[in-house]
Amino acid sequence: MKSILIPWIYYGAFGHVVEAIETANNYKTAHPESRVSVVLSKARSTEITNYCPWIDTTYTLDTERDIDQQLQSIPRSWDHIVYPLRLSHQPEQWYSSHLLDANRRLQEYLNPRLGAQFDDGALLSGIRLASQKYAKIRAQLPAETLRWAQLQRDPNASPVVSVLLNGSAPFSAFPSLRTWRFILEGIAARFPTASFWLTGVSEKHGYAFSSAQSRNKAIKRLAALFPQLNFYIDVGIEKQLALIAASDVFLAPHTGFSFLAPCLGTPWLALSGGSWGDCTAGDTPFYFSLPACDRYPCHGNRKLVCRICDKLRTPVPCVASMLNARREDVLNGLAHLLDPTFDLQQSFHQYRKLASDQGVNIDELWRIAKYYQDVDTPQRL
């Protein structure tokens, strides 16, 4: 039985952990008889690996503490070791000094018996290990929690759309509640029997100049406007995941937590905008509603007006000005994702077309380039 280790010592945001579990899933699918383990930065987000049966063991390193002592808990020798590709080019641009040091110490410590490589298949040493790209990925939640989520469904309501209003980034990165009302009104008009499941947590900071308590009261006032909206704030991460898994579509802006929806088999309808392009995992269809901005995703090259909005903690234009045309795109995206024939290939074709139509710099949407490169090469590297 092969042993495979995937060291993914990066920032502990949910999105980066999803990158690691997707990589582990791709190798496990290609080698079902193997044992696959991951090394992650110590963070609350690592608990999602508990729902990933394709991962045998999750090791964590606290990069703020002495690394050498912590390394002793990780076996040194593995048949294959797979590192993230971003380590191969300008890692100092993306890693803090603590993360860089942890990765270097880990690479010095580990011993690949058969081969070491990057996750794109580029060899570092020895024999290359095959990977199944875009393999089906399905996290497994406890049956009791899944039953609870299914019981929340109204048999007369369809579709069920789970909704996440914002993540933990500054408030400027997310739509305002006024914008959300505009979006939900459009969905309710187009899909009269739709039901909304509002989830998330109330403890996050960065809510403009209001307190989290005031923000929660405003959210409840929003919920009161829609009789078909059900309130599931602060139900815990496991129930949040179960609600997303039991819904037909997950609607949310760019957050690392949103990356989990495809891992549950639920299509993600993203309200894209801000510094980073959106990402999907496995073979789950998606629809990214893109802003009409030639700098999206801006990666630090933000417009002056957006930098001012960051300072004022008000939504930046690409998520604040949800015009009729953008809302219509969201509604079309929902219709696409409810169509059982809309698959991953069509998702990427639509993604590329929308980027072109909106004047978005496609070269910065690396996921598009990677997908079309992958489909033109054999599935197993």
C-alpha cells in the first residue's frame, strides 16, 4: 500500500484547506489502495478534514511555535510527497516568514522513498505519481446531521437556495444588506416557490461602523421581508455544511468557506468581485457572476475608489452596485445550475464567455487557463 503525504502549510483559511483536500482526493482517486495524509497549518478550518474519508491522517503545525519539535509527530519517510505548486515560484510573495520557515524545515525533514513532486505533476525527484484531475469529491457528514438538514426542506418549496451573506474579510468585500434584498427579491419573483436558507455566523468583525449585534438585527429585519427565508445563523459548522449539502444551490460571495460547497456536491452561485478569483473543486458545476471590471481580480492592484471603500468599510463598487443587468445574470446562473444537464464543462465555457463579455482580464483567472490546459492533456499526469 503506497503512502502519500501532501504538505500544505499555507494560511489556515478554509479555501486553502479545500485546495489540500481536493489534491488529496485526486491522488486517492487515482490510487484507491493508497494511504493519503496531509499536513496543514494549525487552524479551526482543519476540522473539515474529519469529513473527508479519503484522508487517512491530518497533521497540523503551529507555524508560530518551534517547528523542529512539532515535526517529531509526523512520520519522516513516505513513498510519495506532493507539494503545492506555489512553492516553486516566488514563495516569498505569498508566504509569511513563519510559513516559509515551516515549509523549508518540513522539506528538509521529510524523506520521499519513491518520489517527490508538485501537485501539477512536475517532478522534484524520483518517480512521478499519477493524479486524477477533477475527480468526484464528496465530503461525508454524520447521517444524523444530514437527516436534520433534510427535515428542514418544505416539500412544497423548490428550489432551496442556501445563502451566505459574507465571510470574515472586511465588510468592503461583500454586498450590503440592501443589495442582498435586491437579489433575493429577484429570485423570489423568478422562482415563486423558492425557499432560502440563511446561514453563517454572527461573531465576525468588520461590519462597517456598526456592531455585530446591530448587524444581526438588520439581518433579521431582512429575513422578515421574505416569508420563504429560514434563519440558520450560528448553528455550527457541521449543520452549516449539512444545510448546504441538502440545498439545490449555494449562493454566496467569495469566501474560503464557500469553496466547500462543491465538495458537498452543491453547485456554487458566486457573486464574484474583489481581489481574488473564485475557485471550484472536483466535478461539481458552478456559475460565477462576474463584475464588469478590467482589474478583477485585482491582487493588490485596486482602484483608488476601492481603496477608499476599504478605509471607510463600505462595499466596493463591484459588489455594491448590483444593477439590473448583474441581477439578471445571477438569475440566469441559478437557472443554469438547476438544469441537470449543466455540467462542469459547460460551467467553464460559460465562465470564459462571461469574463470576455464583462471585460475581465481572463489571464488573471488562472482556473480557466488551468482547466483548458488540463482537458487538452491526459487525465492522469
